[in-house]
Amino acid sequence: MAPPSAIEVLPETDTSTFTIPDRLTIQHIAKRRAASGKLIAGVAAAADVGAFKSRTHHLHKHLAKRWDHRLTDESKNRGGSSLKEAAKFLKQGGLISLGGGLPSSEYFPVEEISFKVPLLNTATEERHATLTAGKHDMIRGTSDFDLATALQYGQGHGSAQLLRWLVEHTELVHNPPYADWSCTMTVGNTSAFDMALRMFSKRGDWVVSEQYTFPAAVETAAPMGVRVAAVRMDEGGMLAESLDEVLCTWDERARGGPRPFLLYTVPTGQNPTGSTQSLQRRQQIYAVAQKHDLYILEDEPYYFLQMQPYTGPNAPDVPPPASHQEFLSSLVPSYLSLDVDGRVMRMDSFSKVIAPGTRVGWITASEQICKRYSVHADLSTQNPSGVSQMMLFKLLDEQWGHGGYLDWLIHIRMEYTARRNVILEACEQYLPREVVSWKPPVAGMFQWLRVEWTKHPDYPRKTLVEIEDELFHANMRHGTLLMKGSWFCPDKEVDTGKMFFRATYAAAPLEQIREAVRRFGAALREAFEMVALADGAA
Amino acid sequence: MAPPSAIEVLPETDTSTFTIPDRLTIQHIAKRRAASGKLIAGVAAAADVGAFKSRTHHLHKHLAKRWDHRLTDESKNRGGSSLKEAAKFLKQGGLISLGGGLPSSEYFPVEEISFKVPLLNTATEERHATLTAGKHDMIRGTSDFDLATALQYGQGHGSAQLLRWLVEHTELVHNPPYADWSCTMTVGNTSAFDMALRMFSKRGDWVVSEQYTFPAAVETAAPMGVRVAAVRMDEGGMLAESLDEVLCTWDERARGGPRPFLLYTVPTGQNPTGSTQSLQRRQQIYAVAQKHDLYILEDEPYYFLQMQPYTGPNAPDVPPPASHQEFLSSLVPSYLSLDVDGRVMRMDSFSKVIAPGTRVGWITASEQICKRYSVHADLSTQNPSGVSQMMLFKLLDEQWGHGGYLDWLIHIRMEYTARRNVILEACEQYLPREVVSWKPPVAGMFQWLRVEWTKHPDYPRKTLVEIEDELFHANMRHGTLLMKGSWFCPDKEVDTGKMFFRATYAAAPLEQIREAVRRFGAALREAFEMVALADGAA
């Protein structure tokens, strides 16, 4: 039991009626584009993100907090690429440049790229469209983006063409409540986290995160000498009172480092627990972040894997959202949408909703932070692949548009709902409830399974870690691979006293998910010396 | 004048007859592939680089030097991604994995990608081919690589499919003289340099480089607290005796940092000077590196922009290389090909020979260094874009093959030769030799132009930097942009006493290159108060 929290924690209530204030609509975006005219953005063009945001929506908003006092020397001293800045001289009319060392696009040995993509909700029989990018579509006037531009050098923030779409999408979904928010592209959230650490952390620092968290985050931080302090969780994710307690009781000497400044969290469909923070939970945690002046790294690859409610094995499914507005309103609000101070860097990814291999993501944060990020990108990762950017531009901007992408996200939502329902039904059918328990996840791709290891015949002769390892190998002997919960503990010294396994329902065919759960049940019954299920029995 | 060198420096002689010993041939690669059977490499497969190298070629070679004593804490402490390592359990037959959090490829909204690419040296009328990748070509047996794999998560070293080709190409061109060399992909040389610095450098360190060098390299190092010490150059690039002198006379106290360990160099078509180090020069510099135990970062984006000899304005052009072997033998050997110790990380890029927007490059170094690199990539940049990798695989492996790629490189060589000849002829026609001089570059995309600023009417009343700035703006007024030489000085305190401008012949149409040089000549004549050329006069 945690000691009483130092802050007032609101009780958690139903969040389903919350909507983002003044939400932008797809129609607004279309109007703004029409009013602002054709996008002119040639080779390595610097993008004016402000022009992609709705001005009227921002007039009443204040500016973000500045973070100069928290930036590392490395980040503060980044001046960006001087040669890229020499591009400012190119604006003079009639100028012939022998300046930039860019190869001529006539030597790009790719004349055209085509992408065959699905159509959703079409009236016709046609289920696919083929989208084609040529080398000189911009000169020909047939597209705002072409291969001569996409395959050329670019800016750290990515192409203006795709960035415009990302900014619009971000405003549509999150409408950040301060004026000077911005977006800049990344080569994925793992790289974004690496770069954020270099922006804000030095050797000896600590980051706070969930007591079970994404190991790659811990492993990214560790070589930089940055450690992860665990915050307790319940089924609704990180506990605000535990976060407050960790910070209030921080012992700089015992920890060998100052009180943490960065909070790293996966608020939705968290990896590995599958937990999703409710709106109230987010508000509570944000309040703790304000109290201790934390900066929040919101890692949200699973945000659009929020699912329909689970109704149980024999109840009818909940129909899909009836409109884009209903879909957007069904999403739990992001930290970004609550971020009145500009203390959130939201990391968005296409990995779970388009494909991981694009290696294109983006961050949303204050202009100051986005600028620190993009000048770093200019001198490290540069822009994400132009081939990937072209694929996403053709699909998201030219073919689907914002509405079509929401249709796709609704489709993915229903697919994941079906997959989650399959694993839950298999759990109910095959797992011995005496020793294993679980909750239906509302988002993400993970089913978190708690095993009552103290009922194991070897308890207390063997430790949790020993029994967990035996169960892992027992699963393997029965032909199924589940991840050990202990692999996800950032702070090996914190003993949760509980044992978990992580199962994903994202990838395997439905029949194999059922079979894998059946095998897990058989392995558990064997290990716990329980009566085996009869073949095919429930 | 430099003091006498502490090492014996060999005189420079003709290098045209040097060939890489025991050079692998394209026929060998084809045989090895046939013998090793089909490449089986599924989702995020770990690649066995050793299997892509010729065993017989390596039997007599020794192992690379180890660099444990030089690796940073960050690099030494990188364990890689534990979740990716859990993939080892997947080898068990019949296993159903609910382990890895990978999305199902059925939710990748791209069914097919096609690339229209040029064909070279074809017997038929057809000048282009369209290469198509489908989602499940590997299961269907129609390709070694497909979209279900390329668009999925990958390994830090990139896909086995493309990596195989890169390893073969590297052996074909460089045949590194130690046994345990390896390759791993990068998201480009800028990122590779950033990651190399984090592997080997700490705040306060110095890197040695050319006295005129790539500003982005200096700007990548500066925020990390790493400074660049200038080594003098002549028309053949960095001077070995100057490098030795800098290291022998290093004053740790005056410099505020230890003697440099990293040598960063662009040996071929150097940016900005266009200089190319001869084989002898490279041997001399390598000997200095051995003497002082330096590690060499060989940045080689322009390696394949080596050109045919310049024959002068009215002499017949030199015909293209008659065979692949003749082409390969015409290339000045790389540091990698001389690297008996394993003290070179070669950074290769497709930016100048395919397209910058691919954001795919690779390094070649010892296994130890490649492993340090790829475990960092696993937790930052991850793999390069799968869409880019697929484009390169289809083009380079499935369509062109190694021979076809060499044909393409010969084509590029002849194109750059023609461009270089145009700028040289324009220089001869339009520039006042009294105040400007130049040498024909043998590689790269830059013409380096020396201006005799001491002949300027304002000398000595104005400084070099002032006169350089006036000339820059005079050029702009005449409608041409050239880069200031001083922008490329890493060490602002070293006064070379010389003034240069950099012009590139890579990008502008040929007629505009001529016109830009004419304008530069007019600007110089005006600034130096010389008689203007009559219209159209030579």
C-alpha cells in the first residue's frame, strides 16, 4: 500500500463523453488548403509548419514553456548545418547556383515508382488503386511531390509535402492547447527516444517510467548512463500517486543521481501490460508532472489500436464507430491534447498502423524542442527515406486523404478487436483460472497474464525468477512462446512479487492464437500439477 | 614550409598499374551463390555476413586489431536489444509464437510496389524495366525478398537480402586484406559519422581532418564537444608529413585535449577541394596512422565519381573503360583495401551514384566495430527504410547484378567526365588567369578555384575574409552562387593565407554551368578592376 499521496488525486470516472475542445474537422483542413493555394516545396525546401496549422484555432492560445535550463550542452550548441542554411541565398531570381553539392536528378536510376494500395468504402467493384510517382510530376503540374524531390537530399524535418499532412492529422486528432506547437519527422520512435535523451539527459541521470516497460527504451538509455526508475502500476497503467511518491521521496545520494526530469510513458496499450491510462489518470499524472516540473515523453505507437469494448464470449459485438467524429471522440485523449504547458513530446509512429519498415514517424512538441530535434536530425539521421515518404504521401495525402486514413484506422480497430476477442475467448476456454488471471485490454496488441506463482508446488523453495524460467521453458516444450514479465522490469531491484507472461494477438493467425493459448493452459496445468483438460473440453 | 617529417615519406609515382591483390570477380560471386543455395531470410532475420564472403579468399588473412581500449563507455556497454535476441527461441519447429510484438503483414496497406528503372547495354530496343515486389513473393518462391519482410521490423544491420549484395560488392571492389571484416547498413554517412563519434570520442577530444573539410562533419562533432584539428593539404589532398607533424607536436595543454585518435578523411574527390589522394599518398597516411595508432574514418561518397583523364579543350576524349576489370583497376585503391590492421571504418553511400533520398549506406570495418555499430542502430536508427532497401535490392541484385551496377557506374563516370570538362573549358574561356587558378579534378563534383586576393585593389587594407565576402556578394550580383572557401575551414584559427571558391558541376545544366562561370569571371574582373571581356570573346 502506497503512503498517502501529496497531491489531490481525482477519482477515476467514465471518460467516454470527453471530446477535444474546438476539434478541427476534415472540412476545415480542406478549406484551409484551398485558401492557402498550391504547396510549392522544391528540393530540400524548409517547411513553414505554421502555415499548415489553422490560425484561428491558435489565436487564443498562449506560448509553450521554454526549456533552455534543461537542455544538454550537446543540444544547446547545435547550430544545424551551415551548408543547408546557405540555401537562403538561392531565393534570388535568375541565379545560377554552382553552390550545393547535390547530384542531378537525371542520374537517379528510378523513373517511376508505383504503389498498389487498398481502397476502403468504395462504391465501385475496384478494391485497389495503383498510385504512381514520376520524376518530374511537379514541373508537369500533376502532383505536389515527385521523385526528383523525394530522392534528393532533404531537410531534417522531412519533406514539406508529407509534413503538411502530419501536422494536419495531428491537429485533427489532438489539437494541442498551446499556440507554438510544431511537428518534425523522425526515423521512428526508437530513434526519437535516443535523440530526446541526448537533448535532455546526462550520464548519471534517471528517467521515470512504468515498473514494466519497453526494454528497448531501457536499453537505449543504459549505455548513455541513464537509468530508469520504476513507478508502480495498476490495470489502468502508471499510478499518479506512485509517481508523486517516487519524486517526493527521491534520495539523490542513494540513487546516485538527481531527481528525474523525464517521464517516459506508453499511455495507450502499454507494452508489455496492455494497460491504457484513462483520461482521469492522464490528468492526474500531468498534474504530478506540473508539480515536479517533469517533461513527458509520450510514446504512442498503439494509440490507434484502441478497440471496441469487450462484451464477453457469447454477446454480440459492438458495431464500428458510425462516423469519423464518433471514432475520434472514442479515443482516449492524448497527453498532447492536455498539454497546456508545452511539456510533452509526443512520439507518433506508422509502425503499428501502416508498416514498421517505412521508418517514418514524427514528434509533436513546442517549436523550441522540434527545432532542437530537427537540427540534430540534419546532422545525423537527416530526413527519413524519401522513398518511404513518397509512399506515405501518395497513400495518405493524394489517395486516402484525412477521412480515408480514419476509415483505415477504424478498419484496423475492428481487426484488432476481433483478434483480442479471440485470445480472450481462448483464455476463458483453456486457462486454469485457479493459477492465472487477466483483464481484457482496451488497446494495443498485448494480453498480460498474471500467474499465481505462490501456488506452484516448488514455492517457496524456488524464487519467482526460477519458477518463471521453468514455466517459460515448459511453454516452449508445449510449443508456444510467451514473453517473461521479468524481461520488462526496468529496475531489477524492484521486486513486484508478481509473475506475468506477455502474449501478443497481433501477428499469428486466429486459429494458431487459440492453439497457443491451449498449449499454455496445458503447460500451466502440468507445472502446477493440476488435472489436464480433456481433449477439446472447455 | 613544414619541418622535416619524422617518418620516411615515399615519393609519389604513377599509380595506374596498381590492382587489388587477388581481386574477386563477378563470376566467383555467381559461383558462390549457386553453391550456397537459396537465401532463406525471413522477418528480422539475423544475417551471417561470413556466408556472403569468399572463404578461400580469407584463409591466409589474419584477424583485425581489437579496439576495446578505445571504445567509449557508451559503446562498450551496449548489449543490443534483448527482445530482438529472444528471436533465437523461434527456431524450434512447430512453435507458435505469441512473443514478438510485430503487426501482421495483412495490415500493411501496400500490396505491391513497382520501380521503373533504366536498362544499360541491352541488345533490345527496351530501355526500361519495371521491377515489382509483392507482399508474399518469398512464400510464392518468386523472389528472395518481399514486402511482408521489407515492410516489417528489421535488424540494425539491415536486411540479409540487401546486405549480401553489399558485402559482395565490397569484396569485389576492395577485398579488405584482413579476415574478419564485415559490413552493416547505415541510414547514410552523416549518421554513420555521428555514431562513430559516439563510439570513439568523448567531450574534449580532437579529430584530425583536412584543413578544408566537409562542414557537416565539423558541425556533427562540435555539439559533442569534439573539435577538428586541421592537417595541411596540397592538390593531392591531405599531406602525410603534416599529419605526422600535427600528431608529433601535439600540445595537450594548449589544445585542451589528448592527442587525436580519429582521422576523418574524404580521400577521393574531397569536399570542398576536389582533391584525390593518390595510392602513394594513402600509403603514406596509413603509415602515419599506424605510427600513431590512429583509427581512420574513410568517408567515400565520391569514390565512384572518379573520372577519365582531362585531355584539354581541343583534344579527343578518352574512351570509357573497356571492361569491368579495366574499370575496377582504374579506381584509386581505398584505405579499406590497404587496411592490414583493421583500423579503417569505410563509409559508403548511394547518395551520389543512385540517389540521396534512399537514406541507405553501409560501413565496412572489423566485426568488432560493425557489431558495436549495429547494436547501436538496433536501439536508435534501427534498419534503413524497408521501402528503400527493396528498391535497391530489386535494382541492384535482381535486375542489374554486380556487372550491371558496374555498367551504371561507368555511365556515371562518363557523365561526370563530360560535366567536369565543360566547367574546365568554361574556366579556360572566361576566367582571368591573372587572379584565379585551378587544377582539373580527377574525381568528385567540385571545382576548387584559387583567387589571388593579394592582387585585389583593397589589399592589404582589407582582410582575406572581408575580400572573400565582397567577392561572394559580387558573384551574387552577377547572378551566380559559389561557396566561400572559408566556410570549409574546420579550424578557424588556422590561417591558410589563401582564398578559394568552390563550384560544383554536378547539378546545373551544362549551358548554365558555362554561363555561371562567365558571370564569375565578369565579377572577378570588375572586383579586381580589370578590363572586361568583350561579349562572346574567349
